Amino acid sequence: MDSQRIKMYFMVALCLNDVLVSVCGEEEQDKANGYLIEKWEQMFYVNDINRDAKLTMDDAKQFEKYYKDYLVDQQLKSLTKRIDKVYRTILLNNKKEIAKEDFVDMMKQKYESDKNTFIEMVREYISEWCKAMDLNGDKNISKQEFIMDMFAEGNKNARKEAKFFLTFKPKNGQIPVDEIISDFIRFATESNPSKIDIIKNENDSNV
């Protein structure tokens, strides 16, 4: 075998190695680490409104119940439709109930199966939730709308929730819905603990 052919084989081998390293690196990035799992556990807890250690449609009803004294029929119907959808199709994955371990396993499986599809699922979740929060439909969340949502989730410390509202750096007293969506997607999909995550920080402070 002449030296030219040996050189060619060597270059091909190097290229194949680079491809394998790249592919393996991408696969490794799509593995759910402990940091992500911890955040999914927090997500479960936040949505377990009645604190019975499982997610069911009863949690959705408990959340919606808070708004009955504040919304007219059409507003309440719209909010109920969106929250029911979030629980039934995303959080419960069309099951009757789901425990924390099963919820985390579901999130892990979807994340590792196709991260891009997982991100879009999270986007749908938080987009529908924000539409429910945005009572006047102006694509911004006011402090009142924000605190009402926190109260409906079972957090009844108005001063603390007002402080949490400020961490989103509201503009003219309001948080653009798109910014909440971006922050939540970061919370639910970012595996790097060195990156700032205001939602994770708030959840940690509630432990």
C-alpha cells in the first residue's frame, strides 16, 4: 500500500472520528441530568394544587375555583378551557392521575426522545397558561394578574409574590407574555445549572 493511499485512509478515519464525537456529544447533551429532574419535581409540586401528592383534574378545578368570584362567565369559561387543556393533555398526558415519580419519568422520556419536540410541548404548556393569566388579553401580565395566579396556585403571601413579580423586570408595571414564556422554557429545559434561572431560584426559596 503506497503512502498516498495510507494518508487518504488516515484522513477518512479522522473525519469519521470527528462525526462520532459530534454525534455522541449531542446525545450526551440530551440526557436529563439531576438538575433538570429537580426542576421537573418542582413543576409537579407547583401544579399539585391540592397537595395530595398526585396530579389529577381536581387540581385544575381547585385552581379555577379561585377565579369564580372575580371573573364574568365568558372569562371564566375561557380560563377553565385553557387550564383543563394544560392538565389533561400535557401534565396528565391523558391519564386520570399521575404521581411525582411517573411525571418525572414521563418528562425524562419525552426530553431524551426528542428535545425539540419536548421544548415545543413546554412552550404550549406555558403559552396556554399565560393566556389564562392574561385576563384582559393584552399579551402582558400585570402585577394583579400575576398575584391572582399565584394565589390560585395556593401561594397566599402577597408581599412575597409581588417581589417575585419584580424579578421578571416588568416594563411599565407589566411583564410581556413572551418573556414569561422564554423564562419558563429555560426553567423546564435548561440542564446547565450555571445559567440564571429566576423560576428555579423562586422555587428553591419556597422549599
